[in-house]
Amino acid sequence: MALIREKRFSQMNLSLHVPSRAPFQEAAAARRQCPPPVAPPSTSSTPASRASQFRLADFERVAVLGSGNGGTVYKVRHRETCALYALKVQHSSGGELTGAAEADILSRTASPFVVRCHAVLPASAFGDVALLLELVDGGSLDAVRSRAGAFPEAAVAEVAAQALSALAYLHARRVVHLDVKPANLLASTAGEVKLADFGIARVLPRAGDHCTSYVGTAAYMSPERFDPEAHGGRYDPLAADVWSLGVTVLELLVGRYPLLPAGQKPSWAALMCAICFGEPPALPDGAASPELRGFVAACLRKDYRERASVGELLAHPFVAGRDVTASRRALRRLVAEASSPSSERRLPQLHISLDLPSCAGAGNFRAAPASASAAAAAARAGELRVSDFDRVAVLGRGNGGAVYKVVHRRTSAVYALKVLHGGGDPGAAAATEADVLRRADSPHVVRCHSVMPAAATSDSGDVALLLELVDGGSLASVAARAGAFPEAALAEVAAQALSGLSYLHARRVVHRDIKPANLLVSTAGEVKIADFGIAKVLPPRPGEHREAYEYEGTAAYMSPERFDSELHGDADPFAGDVWGMGVTILELLMGRYPLLPPGQKPSWAALMCAICFGELPLLPDGAASPELRAFLAACLHKDYAKRASVAQLLAHQFIAGRDVAASKLALRRLVAGA
């Protein structure tokens, strides 16, 4: 399965709102008392070379234009000349000067369609940086849309033409913006559109290079940036800018964010599903010309290789065929009306920043809990040594180590030896697993006999868990050989696995990775829960379980609330184990992974969309009893608060009403046949 991990970086999402006319009137009054402003510096000089012409003390603040996680944008006035500017003050973070990086890119540009940087100034002794930028008096297109509503088509055409001109200029110089959106397109009252906020922009080493950065604003990111696994882990960043412009144009046309239904909360899960798998909204007849519809379709092709280029879009009839005078006039009127205090109306904004690292890899991922040395320190080396055993066969391998079938040389007893390599996550996982297994004394949980150093030197960090050998293997391997399980065998699997979870949950242990591969079965028909590498022991007080909802696990068996914490917040971790059990039972019933269509690649994007928003597969008549259907529905309720508890499932008719002898016999026969 796909590796999935969410990591968020603070990103500066600044909306440059136009203040009321009062500050403008104050500035105008002050300007009457000032000498005429001097001409701005030549565009041939760079911000670094012009920095000596300005000092931060030379400016007085007039108004706050916008704020974000990284800093603030102010409207400022030069004390001597009374010239107005935008001052973007960015706070340093971990020694990383994002302002300097943005200034470096802006120093390469001299385009009327890109906001101009006059100077870069130190803002404090702590590394804060200030960018002295031209002031675009109409504010951002996001602010204009919030106050004026949907744009007329003529104004949309002018926005598209000027924004594309900016992108054409930048792309020719190997600069990609990576965050095109209404909040980063500024408009003047003269009808000029300028691209701003280059905080996450990149300069490509060579023309045609692909990109691996997944920082951006989620609502405007293209499908290949959300789902890199489906696109080889790399994407064409020029095409990503085109997608973002297409979403921007569509948003301005409809007057709201277009890729989600009106009123839906823009969680990252909902956005990812809409962008990767949804269709753009159907525009009513008469809402847009054929040229505009064709333009938007050319921008929003999901396959970036089929998306139109900036050059092709500049030649598109929607842009090249517009009435330039009329479209510029329409934009000027719209911006002027939006600048009027009487027409000002503010709406909530969609600013969600998301970093998705490259996601190629194994189905499980782990966050490093304790150090590997903790496992070695806990090893009971005095009782048993690895050298006491002979290896008979390899039972399984993973990124962190291997599981062997071993025989004790003196007693001939047979065990499973799970060797995890130290130096990071696997060793820490061994410490966690050993700690949990020491607490367990249940016939439905695999038994750990000993923990010992796995290498000749105890400080190597490699750890071995000596476990009981369950001779039938995992339910995943049984299903691979025998196919779909009969319902009687499923009832027995569910009953015993739930008994294991009941024992663990009563001791505040959550497994967090219930799946067929982690349920072992003996030829005697005994089912045991195994692999506690990402299990958690919850604090004594209920509700203190934030740690248990880190984004660890196997994506295919994770519950909706673990995928989408923005929507569900701190959920009940025990309910996550119930979801994993439900998917497991449904998989064994169908003989394949049930939540995706047969043959579909299980990328993390496809899995998350199916789990958070998809419906359960329809079982044919006669494929399952009413009791089994109701049991599955109780396990797989998307709202964790409505999902059945382990105790309720143990009392469910599918479990409590089964013929115990017949179901145990069915399971034994299935395992023996496999």
C-alpha cells in the first residue's frame, strides 16, 4: 500500500485587502504638505543594490494590509517624499530567510505584470527581513471578489490575459510560482493585474526540469501535486501554475471557491478528493461563453501532460479574441466599485497550506517515538540469547527487518524471531512492541517470550523479539491461497479478534494497524493479534489520546477520522481499531481489498477519497446474511461517534448468535486447506 504522511509547514498566505478610503484621504492630506515625490529607482538595479537608498526608519506605517503566519504586510509612507509602498515584514524561522529568497526571485524580474520589489531591508536584530514593494491600490483579486462578488466575463478575460503574461515572463526565465490564486494576484484601480507573493516560488536549474516540492495552498494545487505517487513522484511545475490559474479564473467567474459544493468545509481530504477525482462544476447555460468554457477546460485537465501551456492559453480565443478596451474597462469598474466603503462586504477565505512530501514507498510508516537504545536497555538478555536458536525459514521481511522461524537448540521448541534493525524507527518500534506485549496475557494476542539484542554487540541497536509461532500464518496469506472466506469462518475470525481488542482496550492499548496481515491464525482455529509496532498505551484519563492519532498506519485500513483530522479533530482511537476490523472482515468476505474497484491502483489519494467519501461496495443478494451486513455497517460508519464499540460488536447477533462449534470447524478447515 501507499505510504502516507501529513506534514504541515507554516506558509505565508497574505491577502492584501484594500483599507477604507479614510487612510487614502489622510495620505492625500499629508501629501499636500509634502514636496513632490522623487522618481522611483531605475528598474535596472536590484533590490540588494537599492537597499542602501532606504532604511526602515524612513517609513511610517499607515495601515495593515494583511497578516499571515510568517509576518505582516503594511501600507507605509516614505517620510521625506510621501511616496506610498507596501512593506512586507517576514519573520525568520530556524535561520531560514524566506524574504531573501523571495527578493532574489523578484530581483530577476522587470515585468509590468509582476509586483516590483524596491529594496530588501533588515527588520530586526533577530534576522527578520522586510521587502519594500510597490503598492497596488486595488488590493488582491480575492478581496475584490469578496466585496464585489462574481466577475463579469470581460473582466475575467482581462485578468487571465495579464496573469498569463506574468507567467509567460516568469516561465521563460525558469521561475515557477507554485501558488497562483486570487489572494496572490493584485489589481490596481487602473486595471493592471500583478502577480505577487513569491515565498514558495522556485528557480528551475534547467528549462524543462520537473519539480518535487509539494508546498502550496491546497485548494489551488493540481492533481499531480496532491498525488505524486500516481505521477512518478515528480511533476511539471509549469503545468501546475496553469492549473492554479484555471481554478482562479473559475472562482472569479462563479464568485466562490468552485471545486467544492457551496458550504462544504474545505478540509484537505475534501479538497484532495475533489481535485484528484471530481469534475469541475457544471456552469448553467448562459453563465459562460463557449470560449471561456474551452479556456477553463484547457487549464483544468487532470493529466498535466494534456494541460494547455501558457503560450497556448495566450493564443486561446478567450484571451486573444477579447475586446481589450472593453475588458480593461470592465476590470477597472469592478475594482473601483470594490474599493468603495459602501460596497465592502467580507466573506470567509479559503487559505489552507499543505506540504505533501514524496509518497513512494511501503504501506506502513512510522513516526519515531523513543530511541532504539530504549529497546536494547529493556532486553532480557540474561534469559535467552539469539545464538541459542537455529534459523529454519524466513517467514517475512519488511523495511525494518525480518521474521524467522527458529528452533531452540537445546529444547527443539519452535518460535518466531522478529529481528528489527536499530538506528531509528524500527528499534524504537521494537521497544514499544515489547512494552505492549509484556502487558498482554490473552489467548487472542500473540505472546512475546523474550526481548534480546540481535547482534553480537549490545550497543548495535538491533533488537529481537522472541514470539510464539502461529502455524497457520496470517489471514492475508490464507486469503491469498484460499480466496474468499465462508461466512461461518468470518464469524469466528471476528469473534476472536474482537476478544483480543476487548482485552487490549480495557488496558487502554490501541493497536492502530488492524488488517489481515496482522491477524495470525493457527491450524487449530485460534486467531491472534500481532505486530504492535505502532500501538499506543493511552494515558489513564479518558480524552488524553492526541498522540494516538498521529498519521501512522496502513493507509488502506485507516479510518476516515485518521485521514481527515481537520474535519473530525481528536477522535476516539478505539473506534479506529473497529474500522480496521470492519475493512478486514469485508476483505476476507470478498476475497480482495473492498474499498477500491478491482484493478485500481491503491495510491494514497485514491484510498483517502474512497475511505472518507466513498460508499461501501454493494454485496450481491445471497453474498452475506442480514446479520453480517448489519455487522459491517456497524463497523464502517464514517462518523466515529456512531460506530459500534467492541463490546457492542461482541454482543451483535452476527457474533453472539453464531454456532461456535460450526464456525470454529469452518475456520480450521479453511486454514488446513490453505
